[in-house]
Amino acid sequence: MSMGLGPLSAIYQARFNRYLTNRGIKDVSASHVWAFLGDGEMDEPESTAALALAAREELDNLTFVINCNLQRLDGPVRANFKIVQELEAQFRGAGWNVVKSLWGSAWDELFRLDTTGALVRRLRQVPDAQVQTYQTRDAAYIRRDFFGADPALVEMAKLLSDDKILECFHLSRGGHEARKVYAAYRAAVEHKGAPTVILAQTVKGHTLGEGFASKNANHQMKKLSVDEFKAMRDLLELPISDSAFVDGVVPYGHPGADSPRSATSRSAARPSAARPRPAARTRSPRCPPPPRRRSPRSTRAQAPRTSPPPWPSYGWSRTWSATRRRAGAGCRSSPTRRAPSAWSRCSPRSGSTPPRARRTSRSTATS
């Protein structure tokens, strides 16, 4: 679907589901509409065109999940600002319930040490472009630039190791942890009275190595090198040994012939008689074309008009009525209201001749 049309379609789908339930047409009260969007996609005018409508209709059967990786094709979404704060203000102002899942569990220790609120204030000050920079820099740079901006943060950094700092700024995001995502989804489903938006912060190119994560180069890079794949293997704990890399070729993973996944794939590939067959399509008979003859009304001698000619709709209406009266024509035509003639649209002040007077003058001229 084109960018910007997904959010709009999701809102009207949730509204239509509510209409079906309220009118007694079909009970879809247990259904829930989910729209998975990007932070850059929310800049499209269609993405936010109906936010107030969703809140006004109290569509609590609707949830937006916005992947806030702070990055788009041509750079950061908000280089000198914070897209999460902007989206939160926009959705709250429209009447939505906002759930934020920004930082992973590695940040829990830092928040416990933040007794003065300096860490939260610093996170609100750093723009998105600088957050992307921290993703690609070492621990010394992060200590100097992030923690060095406040004396309270300098003392906090002394209690943290370099590995802990890199884990927080490189890997730990709320959108990558299953527990954080589950908690956000459950809060969205249980909320009543208003739609919910989940702002999940992630890292673009997560687990793909330093050459991919938070770098615009990942739009042009087609595959991983052997070293990058080994780094991802170690991070995700994939059961692939170094001996499987033959001549620098990354091996394919296979769950095994006896695994449930393989059995499911084989059963899906086999034809099954229990599968629903496509509905048979029937073709309606074609109507024979009308005979080629001129209408008697069109062969009559026409007197020169002294008033403006009728609108095209008047002539079309006469032709259509004559065609429907012929044998074999109009078998699939729907009843159509006859289009009003131009004379019925004339104003009394226009000085036009009424239809009755026009027909009288025509008959006089013909006789």
C-alpha cells in the first residue's frame, strides 16, 4: 500500500467494523485492527488526516504501532528534534492513548541510579541525529559527549563499565525486546474508550553489525560479508560453526528433515482435497445488438429553431428511451431516471419558450 494510505485505511476499517456491530449486521466486536507504520511515514498528509475522527468515534478496536528507528532513506527523520516527542504530542492532542516503549531492560540500571532526574532530562535534550551518532561511536565518545554534559551524569558514568554503556546505546531498545513489546500490546488491547498508538523505538539494521546498524548505507548494501555474518551469529547465538563457511560462502540454515517446521512445509506443498476450491464463475449471456435503423422521431422534418437547442442530455434521453423499446435491447440495463430537458432548467426570467409552446410552433411550421 502506498505510504500514507495505510493509517487512513486502518481508521476507516475500524470504524466500519464498529458500524457492522452497532447496526446488528455482523458481530465483529472481538476483532482488532492493527496498523504497523514507520516514523517517516507519519509525515505523509494522509497518515494524520483522520486522527481526530478515530478519537471522536472512540475506536478502541484500533492500534497504531509506529516503528521509531529515527531514520529514513535520506537521513534522520528529525535531525534536530525528537520524532517520538512530536508524535506523542500530536496523538495526545487528537485524543489518542499513547504507549511508549523506548528503552530496553539494559537501561533499568541507569534509571535506578538516576536519583536527580538528570538522565531523563539529558535524553530529552539529545536530538535524534545525535542518538544515531552514539549508535556508531565507542564508549569513550559517549562518556564525553552524553555523560559529560551534566556533573550528576559524570558521577553516574563512573559506576558503569564500557560494555554496559555500549549495550545501552548500541543494542538495548524497547522495540527489540519481546517483554517490552508484549506489555505495550497488552496495554493497547485493554484500554477502552479511545484508540491507542504504540511508539516503539528500534535500531535500523539491528544485529546486522557495525556496517549496517543506524547507517544509511544499508539501503544500498545487498548482502553481509562473512565477518559481519559471524558477528550476527554470535549475537543471536545461531547454531552455525566456522567450518560451515566454505570459500567465504554463508551457509543456508535448515531446521532438519524431522523438524515440525519441515513437516508443515511439506504438508502445505501437497495438494489437499480439503482445501477450499475457488468459486466457479458464470458468464451472463450477451445481449444482441439493436437493429440498425433510424428512429421515426429522428426522421421527421425539423423546423428552424428560434430558441436555444436543448442540452445534450435531452437528446441522449430520447435516444436511450427509443433503444430500450426495441426488441432484445436493454435486457441488462438498470432503470434510469430520465434526464430533465433543457427547457425544464430554464428560468422563468430567461425568456425561453416553454416546451408546450415550442411543440405548438413546430407543428404549425410543419403543417
